[in-house]
Amino acid sequence: MGRRSMRSNRTLFERESELAAVDEALGELTGLRPDGAEPGGQRRGALLAFAGPAGLGKTTLMAEVRRRAAARGCTVLSARGGDQEQRVAFHVARQLLQPQFAGAAEADLRARLGSWYDIVGPALGLCAPTDGAPPDPQGLRDGLDWVLTHLAVQRAPMVLVLDDAHWADPESLGWLAAFAPRAEDLPLLMVVAYRPDELPDHAESFRGLPGRAGGRPIDLEPLSAVAVARLVREALGTHADDAFCRECWAVTAGNPFETVELTAKVHDRGLNPTETGAHLLRDLAAAVKGSGLIARLERLGTSTVRFAWACAVLGTEIHPTLAAAVAGLGHEEAADAADALRGARILTGAETLEFVHPLIATAVYRAIPSGVRVALHGQAAWCLINDGQGPSAAARHLLETHPEGDNWVVQQLRAAAAETLRSGAPDAARSYLARALREPPPFEDRAAVLHELGSASLLTEPATTVNHLRAALEEPIADPELRHRIVYRLSQVLAHSDRLAEASDTLAREIRVTDDARVKLRMVSEQFMWDAFRADEPDHPSRSRRLAKLADRLKGRDLTERYIIGLRTWDAVLRGEPAHIALHHAERALAGGLGWAEPDRGFEVPVLVALAFMYADRPGRTEELFAAGIADFERQGWRGAHLSFGYTLLAYLRYRRGRLAEAEDFVRAGLRLAERVGPGTPAHWYAVGILIEVLLARGRVAEAARTAEDYAFSEPFPAAVVFPDAQTVYGELLLARGLTKDAVGQLAAAGRRLDPRGIRNPAWCPWQLHLARAESHDTPERAVTTALEALSRARQFGTPSAIGQALRTAAEVSSGSARVKYLEEAVAHLECSPAGYELACALVALGTELRRTGRAPEAAEQLYRGLDAAVQCGADGLVEEARDELAAAGLRPRRLHSTETDALTSRERTAANLTVEGLGKAEIATELHIDEQTVVRLLSAVYRKTGTDSTGLREALKGT
């Protein structure tokens, strides 16, 4: 022990450049020069990565980094990957972060971790997993990011040291590799060391981390003959001659670990370090590693060998009592074995043991006969359970055992998988369950294990999940509830894999054989939901009638009934039934509660109900529901597809309200999340489609076209219905680019797809409006017919924004005096809606038409209003169009400024309150001593700010 301690404090030979990089990084982190002098510049974090084969001194270098960091007053987080712990999820993350919260009471932990407590707490071993749905891996990674960022800021400057990163568990390594580029923006220095030839496949991205050696890790080199000579003379005395030192360098190839161990052997043997004894060095060096090490171990006796084997199986931080139990040794015998192994420089430590070097641990482990190794892992698992450490601690050992049909093994692996899954490590859970399946489980439990295995694969491998769940349904299942859960999960994963027809058929088959009326109703509701998202649904009108008949007689007594009523809401929106009908059913669905993160339920129906308010000109209510829903997602740690949908649809909501800059920010955030989920997924289609819509509204056509090209936003379009309709958005983009014939083809195809299904609401999908504009170039008469048909449908739905938008399109494709008539009516409707961008478009269009017909004063008024509205919306292209029209009219455009906020002015609030009391515009004008046109504009601002039309104004004012 004394010799090991002395060696750790020796000079690091030929590591001057590495230590210089460390000192430079620490100087930039702390603002101090290496000698602790005055600040030397701006403080910033960094990443240092050191790579080298085994034995080149990475661990010694990491120890020196920790020492120098502590000497400069840095908070040091330290961890080390372990060969035997690679399958223990978050093993490294716990080493790094758990000590920072050690000893804290639950109340203190909750206060320090806030909303992340239930998400990161289980992963870090700070609390038990909850019984709710597990966080998705990305949500958990975001939580770990928050914890490390928070610590780095609170306890700055901070140094994070990770040794043997090649052995870090996948969950921790993936997190740290993704977090590392952020170190430069924090008071955090990350220092990692690993063996490049042993870096696992899941850590390939780790090789690309930015280091201080030209943007790549710093490679450690073997010691030169001169350095080895200095090391030998430091250990054995200055009388070691040149020939002896050169032979030491030759037999160790300059490997620092082997050199240190060799000098220790020379010292123990009492060998004279001169040329006369140099010929013995090769035999001594062979005893340091490989077969020589094992031969040396075997000479220590059977009990000692077995104790060493037990330690190698247990890995790092070995408790002597546990090792003795695994080895089957008594207390005294185990203590003697530990002393012998310490004396042989194989183990070190007292209360906690560890191998002197990972190379020794690996050699000992690999020397264990395969049958004995398997038995020792099985014994280790049993001992850990008996010691109260739980199934998760035992699971990694059970993975190494042979299948024997032992139900105890199956139950421990299932329990470990459940705990690990709820901690946010589905890959580890899946490996446990796959091993349980090979045991195999008892015949009657096989379906349950397959269901658990499929559920663990849900977020990462949906195709594998489908296979496991279908296999589960083929097994005899005694518990009907288990069968139903399997069917629900199978239909869900099929739908989320864009296999909606299969999801519907799976439920249909089960509905036919289910006797329980409530279960059948739940399955019917699920089938209705997936059919609602099918772009290729064969008989939408029939389903719509059946859904209306069922929903109208339900009272909303439970979640299933409310889901069906919610689907009835959405069907009314798609079909273009009068908006008040859709709103009636939406309120019924919400009356008993409709959470977005209900266990074993999708979030689709609550989202559809929320969106129904938006299409019905109540976007303010939609925003309230979205805020609550996104909060549900974040509390659960769902930050993948769930949160992406939340942000992208919130962006669409802001777009429809005319808040284009905010919409772009939200959709780009949603797109970043969607890219984590993967291209081609519904989340990705939603995000890209909405981004293109927003860019077109802002007048950035070229950027919209590049976005479509970058993300392959074109045919073939997804089988699932997405909002906004992807083919319609693509047609709109083609039209904006001047490709009218191509636009006609795409938009007409969208109509042929949607019309037979009864989806006729232009507020939901304005394909007819864009088609009319495209047709006007070559077939103007057909364009008018198309536009008027869309106007008729909009009037049936009855919302001011839908009618106003359709009227503007009708004006655009018409001729003569009808254009002004349609536009005046469009402005009148849109002034009664919360659709700020559509109002801006209509005002500019009306002003333009009035100017062209010689009505300059009226034109000026509308153009100025349109210009102000366009500025408020962030519609840059429309702003330029309005300014050009004003210039053409010989008018000077006003300075561009944006002052509108969501807060109602006193006059706006008064006008709003009088409207709610039932007064008409003329009466309000009299009451406020203003003209009716001013009242119209006051109320128009009210509707935009509160996010509602007049029908929802009373409710909206309660929240202002």
C-alpha cells in the first residue's frame, strides 16, 4: 500500500504536453495562471479527450488532473467505467452525480431537482421509480443535462473527469457524448480518457468529440528509453545501469504500467539492477500480465484464486464480505486471501477492494474456466439479492448465466427490467427481458414476458415491438386483461409506425371476440381514433355516421366515453359541420377531464379536441389546453415525439393567429425534437409542413423551397393524416414558386383524396382555395367555380376566419366589381375573428384593388391598416407588398413599428364588456362617443388579443 501511494505521487514522465493542455484548460476555466497568479483572461469551459492503449498511464493522468483541479479550487466530479459494469444503466452517471446529493433528505432533493425529481431521481439512484409511465430516453437525457448544467453553474468552476470511458454504460456515455459540446458555454472542463481500440459501437460519436489537439483526442504515446530509465532509477536507485534500463524499456515497449510493475518485481526479488541481471527481466515481465500473472496467482493457493475470481466477477468497488460469499469462503479464509492478493500486487484497498490495474482484472476474469465463471455470476446474483441490493444489481450477473428454466431467474430479470425501464433505460430493460425469455419462463407467463419485452422496445424499436406483441397474442393467455393490454399496445405501435390500417384491423379482430361491453367500447374508441388518422380509410362516411350515433348517446362518464365524444368533435371539424356543433361536443369531452399523459392512453384525442377550438376561431382556448398538455409531457419526461407534436402544433396555432415570428421559433424547436425521433415519422412531417407554411406566410419562398428539399418534403406523402395536410402544403409551395401546373396537379389530387372521405372543411384543409388560385392562370372560369364551392363550405362551417379567407380567394380569382365586394365582405368577417395574418392579407388586397379602381382615399386607409397589421404579424413579404402599393398610390409609407401586445387597452376592454352584455356596434359607439368603424376596429383588436371570435368572448375575458 505504501509503495502504491508513493508511486501515485511520482512525476508523470513524458506527459508535459498533455499536462500543459490540462493547465491551459484549467487556466481558462478558472481565469488563473498555473501558479495561481492574477486572472489571465476570459473564463470558459472546454473538453479534453485522451486516448491510448491499456497501460499507457491514462488513470495516472486522470488522477493528476483531479489533483490539479482541486488545487485550483475546482469542484471535481469523477467517474470510471468498469468492464463488468457496462450493462448497468447509468453506472457512470451515478458515480458523477450521486455524491453531489449524498445525505440530502427527500424534501431537499425535491427542492433542488424541482420538476426533474421524478425523472432523473430514479436514474441516479436518488429515489425509487414511480408507478407512472417511464420517461423517454431523450427526456431523461435532457433532465441529466439540466442537473449537470445546474451543478456547473452553482459550483463553478467545475471539472468532470471520466476514466476508462470505453467501459462506460451506453446510457451514461451517450448522454455525456451529446452534452460535451456544451462544456465551452459553461464553467465546466470535461476530461475523458479511453482506449480507442475498445470503444464500443454505441460510442462511435465519442471519437469525434472536440479536444485540444486539432479538434481530436490527444493520443498518449509509450515512454521513450530515457523516460523508462528515469522511472527505473527513481524506483530502484540511481545505481541502475544503462544496459539494465534499456532492457526494461525493450521488454515493456515503453508501457508505463508494465514498467512500474516490473520494477516492483525487481525490488521484491532483490535483483541487482545491472547488466548482469538484465537477462532475467523478460521472465519477470511475463509475470506481470497474461499467463505469467495467472501462474503467479495460482501459486497463492486455491482459496486465494477463488477469492480473486469472485472479485473479478463483481467488478469494481468490491466489498470483501460479498466477495467471500460469492467465493464460498469463510471470513478468516477470505481475509487471508485478500492479504495474499494485496501482497502480490493484484488487489488493493481494505474496506473496499479493487484491482491494482484494469489489465489485471481483465486477465483474472478471462482466466476463470467458463463453467466456473457462469456459476460465479449466478452465485453473485443470489448473494446480491440476499444482501438486499435488489434485482437491478443482480441482473447483470444473470445475463451471464446459462438458461435452465429457473423461474426465480425469470422473476428477478422481469423485476429488474421493470425498475430499469421506469428509470429511463429501455435498452437495458430489453436485454433483461430477452434473457428471461430464453430461460424460458413458465408456459403461462410467456405472453406476459413478451408483452413486457415489446413495451420496453416501444420507443426505440417499434418493428421489434410489433413482432413481440404479435407473438404474445399467439400464446395462450389466461388473463383477459393482459390480452387487452397487448392489443391496445400493438395497435398503438402499429399506428405510430404509419401502419394505421393494420392498427385498425388488429382492433377489429379483437372487437369481434370480446364479450366485456366496456372493453369493447374502449377498443371501438381506439379503432375510431386510428381510422380518423388514415389517409386511405375506405369508408369514412359510414364510420362518421356510426361515430355520431354512438357519441351522441354517451354521457362522458369515463375516459373511454370522453375519448369517443372527443373523436366526434374532430369528425365534425373535418366534415365541416357548423362550428357550434363541434364546440358543443368539445366541451362535453373536456367536462370530465381529458389529460394528455394518461397511463396507457395516447395523447391524440386530447390534442384533436384542443385543435377543434382553434379551427372554430377559439385559439385562445386551444393555447390554454396546449399549455396544460405540454406541462403534462414535461412532468413525465416525454421530450421526444410527444413534445415535438406539442411545439409544432403550438407553432401552427400561433401561425393561424398571425404571430408568425413566434410560430417560426416554436416550429424550429419542434423540428429539432422531431429530428431526434427520426425522418419520415409523423412528428417530422408535421414540423416540416408547418415550417414551410410559416415561411411562405413570411414571404420567404426560396427558404421554404430549400426546406422542402432539405427534408425531402414531397411525394410519397405519409399514410397518416398530418396537420396541415402535407400534399396541400406542397401544392401551396409549388404555387408560390410559380409552378402553377404542378400545383394544380398536387392540389387536385389532395381533393380527390379528401372529398370522398367527407373531409370538406376549408378551415382544416384549404386545398380548394389554393387550387382556385392555381387554376386562375389557365382556366379562370373553373377557378371561380372552385373558389365559390370552397366559400359555400366555409359558410357551412360558419367561422369568420374560414369565411373571410374563402372570400379573399374568391376575390382573387374573380373579375370586375365582384373583387371589391368580396374583399370588403372578407375584411368584415376577418375583423370579427382572431386571424391576424388573414386580416392583414385581406386589408392589403382590398387596398390594392381600391387603388386600381381609382378609389385612392379608401385605398390608403386599407393599405395603412394592412401595413400595420402585417408588421404586427411579422409577415415581411406582405409588408413589402403593402409598401409598394402605397408607393404606387403616391403615398408615403409610415415608419415600420410593432407595438401591439396581448394586453387590452381600457377602451378595448370596455368595448368587449359591452359586447358581452349584448350591445350592438351602434350602441357601443354611442356609449363610447366614437363612430361604428372605430368600434369595429377596437373589437377586431380584442378578438386577436384574446384569441376568440364573439361567441367565445365572455369566457375569454374571464382570463384577462
